Amino acid sequence: MKEIVIKSYGKVNLGLDVLYKREDGYHEISTVMQQIDLSDTVTIRENEGDIVLESDCGGLPLDSTNLVYRAWRAIQDRTGIDKGVQIIIQKNIPVSAGLAGGSSNAAAVLRGLNQLWDLDLKEEELKDIGRGIGADVPFCISGGTALAEGIGDKLTPLKPFKDKELLLINPGAKVSTAEIYSSLNPNDKKRVDIRKIVSSIEEDDIRGVANNIENIMEDVVLKKVPIISHIKADMVKYGALGTLMSGSGPTVFGLFDDKEKLEFSMKRLRSKYPTVLLAKTI
């Protein structure tokens, strides 16, 4: 039986601003997306008939609401190929955490089916299919470091911000992205200076990035998940250069330039919070 095994990498947002609500109901954003080496493993096998989804994660939907299902259906619609698959998702990226786990899984399926079915679709074609699945899917296909605009699907590659140490803490709270967006006030005069973040990345200046990381959604989510402020304070206490909630949360990451401080922080905070993970930018 022919199969493809592919890594599905997460992301963090090094800066995120929401500019205004568009006429189509979506929000115009400006964000710096950074791929990280925290990853799921997606195995795709040929299967007679329909699609079968399996996972070692009990909280993951295994039906048509999963973005992986939508990816399979979308690539079928684009190519006219009507083949069944078995897809097995081994999860390491926390679910609904602001780390693009679902989008990354969908991107992995698009890339995997491109190989499995010998489609020879170019990256831009896969990203175009991905736009119809979810705003983060195109970035998860290309990866690296990018400025994302529009609804997050218009990507400008940036100089790679690789090999930077991160500590990730997920408090385990459930956050609705749609609810967070609806609670935002895009007319708020507070703005995130995405240009400073981009400039620091171009100079490979981790301290400059850490001093400027900001997420316009963070204050809204803090009202619902106040423990986020404690996580951020704890990370700074143990040596993080800067901390930020990723995406619509609730995962918080800290940037470190000292491996010993990172490992010390991890050991201390694992006794306090349910999910504490190490990662690197890639």
C-alpha cells in the first residue's frame, strides 16, 4: 500500500494587528508569521472508497469539520481525482491553541496528496487551494518567516528568523477565534508596529524582535483567560527576552537567547502549567 509520511509544523505570530472589518465579514490583518519545529506527523495512505481519519488525540474531530477533510475534498475538486485515503494524525501541537495546528495538518495533506497522486502541482497552486480552506493554510504550505496581510493569506517572505529558542505554554483554556474577533474594536487607536518587528527580523536582532512583539488580540483574550498575564510574568521572571500570546490564543510563547535560562524556565513552569513545550524557529 502506497503511503506518504509528512511533518506538519506549527507557527507563532511575532506580531499581530487587526486593521478593520471588511465588507465580506472577514478582518483585514497585518501579522508576522513564524514557523516553528513543534510538529504533528501526518500519514496518508491509499484507501478504497471514501476518506478515513484517525488520530491519537481524543479531542480532535474526525469528520467533515476537520480541515484535513476539507483539504482532501478541495484537491479532489481542483483535480477531478476521486480517490479515497486513510489519514492518520499524530498530534503534538495543542488543539485550538493559536499555533495553526489544524491549518498545518491541512497543508500537510495538500502537499502529501500532491505526492501520493503524482499531481505535480506547484507551490502557488497548492496555496491557492489552501486559501479556500483556511487563512493560515497558505503560510503553512510555504513556511519560514513571512509578513501576512489580507485575512492572513497574502504573504511576503521575510529573511529567515531561524534557530531562535522558544518556550510555549498552553493553559488549556478554550478560546473561540470568532468570538475574539467579534469582541475587537478595529477603530481602537492602538496599533502594533509591524514595521519595527520586520526591521528587527531583517537584522536578525532577537532582542529587537522581543522588545516589539505585540498582539492586538491579547487584551481581549486576557479578559477571558486572565492566567495568560501570569504566564507572561513567569516567563520574564525566568529569563525570557519577550513574551506574547500567539494568534487568537491561548498559547503564550517566550523568546530566549540563553539555553540554560530556557531549560531552567521550562523545569520551573512545568510544575505550574499543564502544557509546557520547547521549540525553535525554522
